[in-house]
Amino acid sequence: MAGHVASLGHNVQVVEPTDEDLKELETLFETLDISPPPGPFKKLVREKLRPFYRPRKKGRDGQ
């Protein structure tokens, strides 16, 4: 991501991209002939694997 985002949602955190991430972006930009090369990008990652899942409640059949 580059620029400002008003809201990221509930399960997102912003981190610095790795050198590998930036290299992938650079390669993608070159392949698609897009300018500019990677600059002040941020990486969006999940905070938790499944933050919205709750333990199952037992149903009528006991499962």
C-alpha cells in the first residue's frame, strides 16, 4: 500500500515491507512497465488467523 487509507478494518496491521517484498514489487512494476519503482510502501498483514471465529456451541444433537 502507498498513500493514506482511512480505515483498515478490524484484523489488519501495517508493517514495513521486507526487502523481498520490495524486490517483488520492483519486478512487477518492471514487468508491467509501471512507474515509479517501489517507494514508501507499507505492508498490510492480518493480526490474527481467524479473529471472528468463536468456539462452537453444542447443538441439540450434542455435537
